[in-house]
Amino acid sequence: MAVTHDDRPFWETEKVPAKLVKRYERRYPFFKKIDLNKDWILQPQEIDKALKVAFKKGDANKSGLWERDELDKHRADFEENREESHGGFNKDRVKRYDQRMKQADKNEDGALSWEEYYKFFRARYYRMDNDGDEEVEFREFRTIDDKMSPSGGKDAAYIKVPALNE
């Protein structure tokens, strides 16, 4: 469990290297938004809901696709808020963001469908799941910047995509 007996985050009561404390503190607000039941664990339904909300937010014209102009706006927002979300120490974040969007675009049409978006980002959450229980505990969540096993979790091809409007 990521919370101590007095409801403080574990990195405040356990001996944790300063480098990791910075990562935990920086990621905590994002994690907290997804963790709807506030148990420090992302259950599959919480992850799915967060992915749906993010996709719908990015699909400004409600076409069911992140089209080129929407991708460009999302990239600009990411670049503008990069330091707040990911720290200013790492200037290659936008380059990595561009690579991820390109990887997610499986049919290479310059847009992201819900299926492409969901499979790509859901697979990332599966790779964070170090113990294979299909839940992402906060200690696992910090591994988004560490090396994630490319073979960990489920192959995106086998991930069942829920309807966007479920």
C-alpha cells in the first residue's frame, strides 16, 4: 500500500532516494486524478475511464479521431506544460511525445482513432504492471520513465477496445 498509517505518502515516511521522491511528487497529481477511489492503485476501470476522458477531450470536433489539427494542439499543450508535468530537466520529452504519437498511429494516416489511442496507451499501463495483477500501484506507476519491458503485460493486438461511449 502506498499510504502509511497516518495517510501520508510512503515516500514521506520511508527511506526513498531523493531522485525517486522527485518523480513520485511530480507524478502524484496525475495519478490522483485517475485513482477515483483514492486507494493508490489504478484498477482497469479507472485506467479505461481516464483514457476515454483524455481521448474525448482531445477530439475537439467529436469526429472520433484525433485529426492533424487536434494532434498539433495536443502537442502544443504538452510542450507548454511539459516542465510542470515532467520536469524541466529533460528536454527530449516533446521528441518522445512525437515518437509515441507516431507509434500509436498504426495505419499511418496522420490521425489517431479511438482504437489506436486505446491500444497504445492501455498497453503502456500493462507494461507498468510489474506484478501482473492488471492493476498499477503507485510504486509501479513511477516506472513510466524507467525502462518498461516491451514484452510486459499484454500485446496491444490482443487488447479488447471498449466502446468509446460506454
